[in-house]
Amino acid sequence: MIDPRRLRILRAAADHRTVTAAAAALYLTPSAVSQQLAALEQETGHTLLIRSGRGVRLTAAGEILLAHANAVLSQLEQAEAELAAYAGGAAGEVTVAAFATGIAEVLAPAIGRLADQHPGIRVRVRDAEGDESLPMVLDGEADLALAVEYRGAPHEDDRRLARVPLYAEPFDAVLHSSHPLAAECQVELAQLADSDWIGPYPGNPCHDVMLLACELAGFEPRLLHSSDDFRAVVALAGAGAGVALVPRSALRGMELKDTVVLPVTGPAATRRVFAAVRRGAETHPLLSPVLEALARSAAGLSTD
């Protein structure tokens, strides 16, 4: 009989690709992870992982078992959700990992709505970049992620996650008020090819969106200044340090001193935001009201 707890360890090893990283995600020691994986190989009678450089990768047998592991773990999440619903209590704590703008624009209003309609649900917020929140959900560090699409993100048909689309928004160009294009009503990205650029650090999903949009416009941006804080990005643009692409919602309520904000025509950058939980948990009586509140908060934000 296969121990389902070991299936979680197998999935963590597949996700993180090293025993050490999997152990850190599961709050176990590397030795304990190695022992559990060895026991799982004994249970199945197959080699499931092999070393690859400094990490590990699944064998063909490991890939087969991982597919079943995702289905089993999803079924266990659903069983917990149905048992919780049977117990009749929508009372408890939900940990949500979300990026800063998502917290301000969607999560905070949702928390206010939940306080009125579901006072038994307590939401604990973890600030996480858009590419960090999904691994936190898969590793059990968070119950729900407010995330954005990015290169390398789990696909919509990923059997580990259930996703709820929330909104899509464009990135606007932010220029210094003395820029030659500042008097225009809109701008094509190709017109900014010779400018210095300001943007998020590599690894931030918005960095990938910016690079892809510029690539589609036929150039690679000359990125001179980097910050993951859009207030800092806009301040640098206002100081004449370069041009930037900023998600439209991030500009709301921001001081735009000495800057001009222009919509982008042609190939445009778009941020697509969604909520995600472990598959099978979307009907949990604690999580489904939070998902509903997030969807209601996001209604009207999409401008795609």
C-alpha cells in the first residue's frame, strides 16, 4: 500500500528538483525526505528519482506515479472539503499569498466583504510576488494564491491546481513630461526602442511581460534601472531616468509628478490575474467564500 504522505514528498521533489529544496518547502530535513522517497521506491518496486547534476529528476516510473499522485492528492483535498462542509462550519483561518497591487485592489476589499458576510472566516495575508504564490500553495504554506500569468507558470490544465480568472489589465507607458512623445495621445512600443528603460528585476512576472511585449515590437529594452516597487519605477521615470511599462491598476492613486501616462497601441503588455487553490479544495467551505469575494472585488477591473 502506498502511503499518500510520501506522494506529497514525491511531488515536492518533482516541483523543486532538489531534495534540499523539497525538504525546506515541507519543513523536513533532507535526510527525512531521502528516507521517505527510498521507502516509496520500496513500496512501488521502482526507481522513481535519479540524480541529474546537483538535482534530481523523475524516471519514467516516477512520472507515472506523479500523475496518479496529483489525482490522489486532489481527491484528498476534495474529501477534506466535503467533510468540512458536513461539519457545517465556515469558521477558521485562510492564508492567502498575493502580490502588492493584488492585495490593494482585490484582496483588501474582499476581506472587508468577508467580514460582513462570513465573520467566522479569518484571512491571513502573505505578501508574495506573482511567481512565488503558486509554489506556496502547492507546498502547503498558503491555502490560496492571488497570482499572475508568467512564463513557466503552471498551465490552466495543471492537475495540481484549480484556478479562477479574476481580471486582465494593460500596462501603460510612463514617460517623463519632457519626453518627445509626451504630447501624444498614445504610443507604440517600437517608438521607445531607443530610450533607456526602468523595470522590475528578472524573475518578477512583470519583467517577463515587459520583455515579451518589447520583443513582439521588434527590440530588446535597454534596462538601466531595476525595482520591483512600481512607485519607485514611476519616481525614476519622473526624474527623467527612462521610460517604463506599469500595470494600469498600480498607477491608481499614485503621485505622477513630472510624468505622462500613455496607453500602448500595437503589441501590448497585459497582466492576467487569477486565484488558485489546490485542486479539490475549491469547494471547501472556508475557501469557496474567499474565492467568491475575490471574484466580486475584481469585477470591473478587467480592461483587456
